[in-house]
Amino acid sequence: MDTTIDTAQNLPANAPPELPTSPGPGSPESYVHLAPPYRMDATRSNEERIEIIKKGIVIEHAAYTAAMDYAYWILSQPDGTPGRGMLLMGEPGAGKSTFGEELARACKGPIVMISAEGARSMREVYGRVLQALDGPVAKSMHTPDRELAVIRLFRALQVRAFVVDEIQDLAKGTQREHERVLLSIKYLSNTARIPLICLGAPESEQTFRMDKHLAKRLRPFKLPLWKLDQSFADLVSNIEATLPLRKASALRNEEALRYLIDISGGSLREIMARITCAAVRAILSGEECLTLQGLKDAEFPPARPGTGDGVNG
Ligand SMILES: Nc1ncnc2c1ncn2[C@@H]1O[C@H](COP(=O)(O)OP(=O)(O)O)[C@@H](O)[C@H]1O
Ligand SMILES: [Mg+2]
């Protein structure tokens, strides 16, 4: 693994009035440690940069990109092409829902995304689809009526894809409920002739074991639990290159990478949470870069405004 520490730093001359210890905003070109599309962000005010960091930036790591490329591929096939589908699996916090949301955001035309969390019957699943579409859904509405309403809405709104998150929950009912819900999902995507994109826990392939046809059309993809290897070093470099900090960070070394894996158990959610907190603290303190010590200190959130120098711990 390449564990070279990137020591390149930029120290623009002018300090902003609110934080004398922080380097002032230089020109975007001076932030060579950032990827070009993110350099402008580093020129913004502290408040704006903190907002950008808190909002989160989606990192297109290799496993994410492989899954997204396939999703785009099946979505780009002519309307009505049958049998299109995929199943994206990963541990909680791996980025499955983020993937679904990004797909829905980036895709032209509506994508319906629901969570099957706690849903064991098709009646509930249809209810959630209708809710997602702001369609009519009376409690008394029976399953066949719901099904009809869903199919009509899919057609009328020219829905491009059906995304079902937490798909493993469909297997938590009785065997009969499970069989019926799989049949209905298959019927729905066959009738609407749109791609079916399932997101779920690592064991989700088991959810489809009872329906070989459905299982076959769902190409499997996995989002990893991160470990200390080249891919993780690349992920962290990627993150460093997008965060609007004004100096080059120094996390691409074995000690810092190992620390991140240890505290997160490899979960991207935990990794991003710690890095986000460290990045906000780095702006508030004027340090303007991520370091191993900064990551350790970021176990604690920054102090509330007006209660100190903005950082504690
Ligand atoms: N591709 C990504 N790039 C950056 N951060 C991500 C990415 N995917 C997930 N995350 C972070 O992990 C958190 C959990 O992701 P989420 O999609 O909810 O996981 P899951 O649905 O697999 O439980 C997100 O809120 C975000 O902070
Ligand atoms: Mg999720």
C-alpha cells in the first residue's frame, strides 16, 4: 500500500478577519491539493464551507461507481425492455440509501424509491408507493385496488425505475406472505416494464431464493466494509480532495488510515461522520487540514457557537 504522506501545503497570504489563525481565501487555483471542481469551495467563508461539509459530498468510490454504471446502463435501455434489475447489498451505513437517492436525483424522469422496512405484505408496499407518489391511499383500499392505482400512476407519470430499499425486510413475514410479496413485486415491474433496483443487507440475496426468475434478473453488487488496503487509501484521498479545507490534509498514512478503520469498524457512515466533524473543527480552529490528531479530537463535536474558540476536547 502506498502510505506516503502528502506534505504539500498552501498558505495563502491573507487571513480572514473572523479567524486570525486561518489562512485567507486565495484564488481557486491556489488550492492545488483539491480536485479542480472543489477548489472554488475553499474560497468561501467559514460558515459556507462548514455548511458544504455538513451537507456531505458523495464520493464515487470503485464499488459505488460499478453499481451506478450498471444502474445507468439498465435505465438507458429502451422503455419497456423487460427483465432489467439489480440488487445492491451492504452492511448498515455502507451507502445503499445514498446510492438510491443519488440515482433518483441524477436521473431524468421520476424514480420511485420506497423503504420496505417493516413491510411484510404487498398491501403495505403498495401503500408506500402511493404515498411516495402523493397518490390516493385510503386505509380501507384493498390490495388489488392499490395495485391498479400504482400501475396507473407509474404509467401516467412515466416512472423510470422502482427502487426498493431495505429489501431484506420482505422476508421477515410468514413464508406465504413472503412468496406473495415477491410475486407482486415481479408482477409490478413486469407490468410497468421498468427496472427494479433493490437495496438491502448483505444477506438480501436470500430474500429472492424462493423466486429463481426474479433472483436471476437482479444482478448483484456489493458495497464494502472498508479495511486497511489500497482501496481505502484511495477513498480517503478522494475525500481529502473534495473537502473545502485550505491546506493539504495528511491522512494518507498507515497510522491515520488504521485509526479510521478501528473507530469505524469499516462503516462508511462512521468514517464520514468522524471526518466531517474533524473537518468542521479544522475550520473553526484555523488548522485548515485533517490530521491524525484532528481525527482523534473529533470524537467530540465542536463547542457550540459563543461558548469558546469553537473546538473542545
Ligand atoms: N458514496 C458516499 N460518499 C460519501 N459518503 C457516503 C457515501 N455513501 C454513504 N455515505 C455516508 O454514510 C452515511 C450512511 O449512508 P447510507 O446510504 O444511509 O447507508 P445504508 O443505507 O447502507 O445504511 C451517509 O449519511 C453518508 O454520510
Ligand atoms: Mg439505508
